[in-house]
Amino acid sequence: MATIVYPPLIPPNTRLRSRRPFSRQLPPRCNTTITASATTENLRVVFAAGGTGGHIYPALAIADELKISKPKTQFLFVGTPNGMEATAVPAAGYPFTAVPTAPLARPLISFQNFFLLPYLLTKSTLKSYKIIREFDPHIVIGTGGFVSFPTCLAAAIRGGGKLLIQEQNSVPGIANLVLSLFADKVCVAFNSTLECFWQKYKCVVCGNPVRFSLTKQTCTKSAARRHFFPNAAVIGKEKVVLVLGGSLGATTINIALSNVYCSMLNENEDLFVVWQTGLKAFREIESRVRNHPRLLLSPFLNAMDLAYAAADVIVSRSGAMTCSEILATGKPCILIPSPNVAEGHQFKNASLMADLAGSRVILEDELNSVTLRNAIQEIVGNERVMAEMCERAVQAAKPNASALIVEHILSLTRELGFKH
């Protein structure tokens, strides 16, 4: 039977802290749920992140690095009430509070954007302003998602602290382009991204912060493979294909692979497949897929460090953080950019990955069982190609991105007179 691994579900922590608006000191609210420390010796940081792992995990990576550098730092994550951040952030050990979402509809010219969005944005910004006023952060860090814009906008309106934006994609979206006008610093992942911003003097190239467990890999490839395939004989010549569709899954990738996985495994006794289907698609895919001793099927992979360590080739969407994790772990990859992501971010990310690391790119309308099979066999069947792609990925990676971003955070807070 296929192994089922579900992410931890922990109710969001709604504990917050206290603040003062502009230059006026408000009397303390007796009914507030946010309690700020009366001391001024600890750094206070707000992260605005939500929606998908591509926005949440960078924030967590930065927070983890900052906690190592400044252990007494007080953190508060602001996200959406129903997004994965409501469980992922408390599970990582950080305080969390929610604000209502203000999603930007596509196409831009729509009834929702003209009539409903102003109301939702105002409501979300006012809620964010109250949170920021009461917690009184020295700096607010936005890493994207629908919650990032109103929270960072509220921080800019209130003033008194610093604002840093972290852009993961090769080309920024509308929200971060606007927020960059108010930000004190904009941290970007790629050199080419600098040309997209109007105020380039604010921008620094840091790379994307990836999970600490990926940059400090301590597990060997053979040990990682035993984790997923404990009953298989690991002798060193096997090849492992890791298939990822993002935290929410990817229907077209799942369908293409379900039509070809069996023949691939039967024809190559040294091939193994670790397949993350996404939570929503798992039941359907499980019903279509026959059990195989060299196939592991899972709705969600919690041990991503082991998954990357075990893999020889990765098949994935081209979200910004997935691309950065692939570079950080030095893996050959086949990218299938989602056509449903706003402003073509994934196609642009995949194109940049092809230039930097030689990644293979299959467009959505070209994806089927034949094109996927051919792309996988082209890589796993050629050691020279694999080695070249690994080398290019490692050279393009920025494994110290979290540390660089933390340096800029501490530099900004020193401008406020905060002593580290």
C-alpha cells in the first residue's frame, strides 16, 4: 500500500503584542489580544506571507536565520485565516495572526477589482494597521501572497519602522512593484530582476532563502533512499526521479505520469519514483495507480531534505522557491511551468532556469506521457548530461541567501538607532 504522509495540522496561534501610531502615544487598550513587550532591548519583526509555500517558506527561512543571529528577537507572522500559513507557521514555532484577504482578480479589468477589491483592501489594510500599531515592529518584511500587500502598505502608512520586500520570482508582480516605492530595501533572487524595478538603488541581489535543512544537508543519498524505500536493495547504480507539483498539486503532471510510470519502472529495474501528488489529487491518483515496490506515492512530502537528497532528477512546476531549492541542492530538473500563475511568473522562472542550469522545459500544452518519458530518459540515461546539469545548478545557487537578507535587516534596524 502506498505510504500516506500528511502535513501537521496545528491551530493558528492568535497571540499578538502592542504599539503606538505615528508620533502619538495611544493609551493601552484593555481588550486587545496583542501584548507587546515593555522592554526595548529585543528586536521586533513582522513577516507578511501567505497563500502558498513559495511565499511562506522564504519567510520561515529568514526568521530561522534571524533567530540564530539574534535569539531574543520577537516575531509575528501575519497571514490569511484559511491559507496553509495558518498551520505551517505555528508548526514552525512562530506566533501567527490572520487578516482578511484582498485578492487581485484576473483579468485586471474586472467587476471584482473595480468594486469589491477597494472594500476588501481597505478592510485588510485597517486590520493590518491595528496589528502593526500594537506589536510595534522595528521592521516589516513582506515575502508575498495576498496578505503581503495590505500589511506592508499599512506599515508604510504608519511609518516609524523599516520595510523590506523579498521578491522570489525572476520578474516581480504588480504588488511588489508598487510596494517597492515605499520599501527601504528590496531583496531579489536574480541579477536580471534588478532591471524590473523603478528604484534600482533600493535593490540588492541575495538569492532566495531556502529551508535550512536543504542548505545544511547532512543525510547521504543512500540513507535518504532507504527512508523512502526501506525494503529495496540500494547498491548505488539506481536512479530516483522526484516528482513535485507544488503543495497544492499539479493535475497535468499527475495525469501524464500516471500514464507512463508503470512502463518506465518495468523497463528499467534500477529506476525509482517518489511522487508527491498534492493533497487534493491524492485519492484520485491513488485509485489510478497500481502498487509497485519502486514507487512511493504521497499527497505531501514533509521530509523535503530527504526527498532532494534521494533524487537524481526532479520533475516539477517552476515556482520561484522550487527553482531555488533545485539550484541549492544541485539537481538536474524538468520544469513544467503552470499557465495559471499570474503574470506568467512560472514560465519566466523556467526560462531563466534553462539559461542558468540547463533545465529542460516542457510547456503545459506540450506535456503528455511521451514528452515526459523522453525528457526523463534523456537525463537519467546520460551520466555526462546529469553531471553537467548538476554542476551548472550548483554554480548558479546562492545558498547563503538567508544570511545575506538578515544582514540587510540588521543594517536597516541600526538606522533606527537599534543596537545589536
